[in-house]
Amino acid sequence: MTNTYGLREAYIWEIDTGEMGTTDQIKNLVDLLKEEQPLVVFLESNVDPKPMETVSNESGIPIYEKPIYSDEIGKKGEEVDSYMKYLEYNIDIIEDGLSE
């Protein structure tokens, strides 16, 4: 999907496994970010923020103020409590983050 919009995805680990991120995974992402220079990086709502905070600090690229949702829908009454709200929310967050 990223190719459709001329974007490139990058991550510490490909699938959310609860990993903390190895030194090599973090270094590889930091190196890529320094080369590509995106405006922001995004943090998933359901992961430990510490590895991405390290990436942000090392690369100098800020974490966007709101997280994206990767594989969960919020509880009833929350901002993303349906699949459509989940999609719309993530699209808005990504658009806002990339438009800064």
C-alpha cells in the first residue's frame, strides 16, 4: 500500500511480537531515518514506546504526538471504537504527520 502513495515503510521489527528491539534493529532504523529524513515517526498505540523513543532521540526525528492503531479497535465510546473509525483515525494521523 505504501508504494501506491510513494511512501516507504520502516520499522524496528516487522510484526508486533512484544519485542523490545535489538541494538541492530534500532541502529538500522536510525541509519535509514537519517538518510531518508522523514518529518516524523509514528508510534503504535499498543507497544512499549521506549524503543521508538530511542530511535527518535538517536535520529533527531520526533515521534508524532498521537499514536496510530495497528491491530486493535478501542473500547466502546473511545475515539476508535469501530473499524471505520479506526481506519479514518489512522489515515488522519498519518496525513497530519506527513503534512507538518
